[in-house]
Amino acid sequence: MRFGIFYEHQLPRPWGDDGEHRLLHHALEQIEIADRVGFDTVWVVEHHFLEEYSHSSASDVFLAAVSQRTKRIRLGLGILPLPLGYQHPARVAETVSTLDLVSDGRVEFGTGETSSGAELQGFGVDRETKRAQWDESVDAVTRMFVEEPFAGIEGRYVSMPQRNVVPKPLQKPHPPLWVACSRRETIRLAAEKGIGALSFSFVEPEEAAEWVAEYRAIIASERCVPAGFAVNPRVAVVLPMMCHPDEAEAIERGIDGAHFFGYSLAHYYLFGDHRPGRTNIYEEFLRRRDEVGFARNVIQAQDAPLGVRVLQQGVGSLRGAIGTPDQVRDLCRRYEAAGVDQVIFVLQAGRNRHEHIMESIELFGREVLPEFLDRDEAATLEKAKRMEPVIAAAMARKPHTPRDLGDYSFPAIPRQWADASGNEQIEEWLEKFADDRAAGKRDESAGIAG
């Protein structure tokens, strides 16, 4: 099992004029440490308009910066939203490929449809068709990665003629595909399409074991027909983390951030009434946290096994991997036993302090991570060997539709004008212009910049 670090770029009010600048640069420093101590992946979301909860609207730009400050950590787009209102599939393919090239082939390509009203309505995405738009876009983008040229598509939502979409990714046939999963239904869908399940539901290890078992059974069944040109049979889970030698201090440093993460998520996705630029979510969180299940007083140092939720006095309160190295190690062993491929930690949440996050990453890398890294290489090889016939069978089920490229071409704009007008003088001028350019001549009166 491997480990990742996850960023929403949370920024509770008040953040001041320099808040976002410091936030991003602190995150870069944290990721440099994670890279050095042995974390496998950094995952960065793309969200829009979700102030305080997520100031991460350009994950590709941020991860490009990460790529130049790190050596080995993989770069997880977690996720790029694919419905057409967000961005055209060709722009997605170009973005992912460019990031893969500048990072020397370190991209993990997370996809999704998103579900917040702020984003869907802001970009004019139809909630009823967003899953179908995602599905069609995944097909288009993965084809753009491998087809040279892309043979074009005439779908219900995506329409594009032949074009050679460049550049192509360094990883072949393309970076590993993931899909964001908040429900078990989506994990089933991920398995049916041979895509990694990036679970953003905070689940206990024992529940995760059920999800993993069902996911792997579907991958190995006739139901699995890969969406891309490779199968990525992995399941990842996300949970809060703060590690310190003293349990009480770990709780003091990390629990408010974990709780604000859960509260701000619920604000945008469940119960909030948001006024852009005016609502103070952190202030509301402090006022309402007890009544909505994030009471601080139920989290106490008790030297007990960690879990996603502790239940006391009928109140559920998010804790995750907030504790001592021994406690965090025990929780990770339980996820490992459940068959989870990657545990992804949220440290940058709420008002968690930069120096505490740095110390936690260092401590985890020193006290917990080595044990899992020692087991990972052999386990990864064993899984690859075990999955080889499963993946081959799945790929054999993928339809291979011959793409007829025909005699398609597209003329430059002046050529289109000339062809449409039927004007022989324009035709002659264009031919002469082309011949002169080929001969190295330059006609300054032509009015066309070279």
C-alpha cells in the first residue's frame, strides 16, 4: 500500500490580501517534504467558486509548479471535471499530456463529473446529463491520447472533426485513469470501466474492505469493459491526518481542521445557504459545529484505535488518522489488510498551521512509512502478476472500432475564402504567395504576417 497527500487549498476567512499567495507557497513546501520522505502521490482538486472550502481552481498550473520542485512524487489531478461546460475534451488531453511531459511521466489522471450546484450552475452544466457528458468525454480524451490523428467524434455532447491533438503524453498509452467516487455506485462504475476508484467518502477500513472486494470482483468479470486503453485496478481512500508523538497534541493540532473540512464540504453539498463573497463559513462552523455533528469535546486522547468516526453520546465526529505514529500505523495496517491500494491524507485543512503540517509529514515519513515501503515492492509485483490475465481479458472486451480517416483535410482561412468565392485571381495570388515563401521570398505588400 502506498500513500498520498491531498489538497483542496482550504482558506477560512478572514484570509487577507496575501492569504492565497502564502497558501500556495506553503503547499509547495509541504509537497517538497512529502516527496523527500517517500509519499507516492500528491492529489490536487479542481473546484470553482467554493470559497474557504477550496481555492484550487487551476490544479494543472499548481502541479506544473510541483513538477519542477520535486523528483519522484506522482502528480494526481484529483479531479479534472469533464462535462463540456468546464472545458473541451481536446483542452483536457492537451493539458494532461503537457503536464505528463514536463513532469517526466508522473501524472495520475483523475476525472469526474462534479456535483456542487455552485459549479454546475456557474458553468451551465445540466445535472441530469453530467454523467453522460463525463462518459462521452472520457472516450474522446483517451482516444485523443492515442490516435494520430484523432479521427473525430460526433456524439450527443462532444462534436469535433479530425485533428491531431498534440502533444501526446509521455506515459503510454496514457496516464493512469481514475474517477472520483463519493458513493458505492460510482465505485462499481469505476470497476466496470477499468478505472481506478478515487474514493472521497470517509470510510472505515472494514467498510473499505467490502468496497475493494466488490470492485475487484467486477474488474475480473465480464462487466469490465475498459473506458481507456489500459486498466488501472486500484482503490484509494481519503482521510484527515495529523501525526505527533503526543496524542493530545495531535488532536489539538489537527481536529479543528478535520472538522472544518467536513463542515465546509457539507455547507456546499448538503445544508448551506451561500452568499458569494459575504458568507463566513468558518464563523458559522464555530457557531454550529456541535449541532451538526462536529463537537470538539467528544474527541479526547484515549489511546484507542483510530477510525474515521468516533461515536460518543450519539454524536459522530470526524477524526481519521489524527494521533501518534503508533496509532496512525495501526490504522494504516487495517486499510492495508482491507486491500486498499493507497491511503491519501488531508493535512491542509481549516486553520491547520503550516509548521505543524510539515512536522507531521516528516514524522510520518520517519516513523510509519518505512514499514509499508518495505512491503510495497514485493506486493506490487505480486499484484501485477496476479492481475495480468484479468487485465488482458478486460482489454480483449474493449470494442476496437476501425476509424476511417478518409481523405479529410482542412484549408487555411484564406484558402477557404478563395475556394468559396471561385475567384481565379485570388487562387493565383495564393499559389504565388506559397511559391514565393517556399523560395524564401517575402512580399511585404501581401498583408499576411509570417
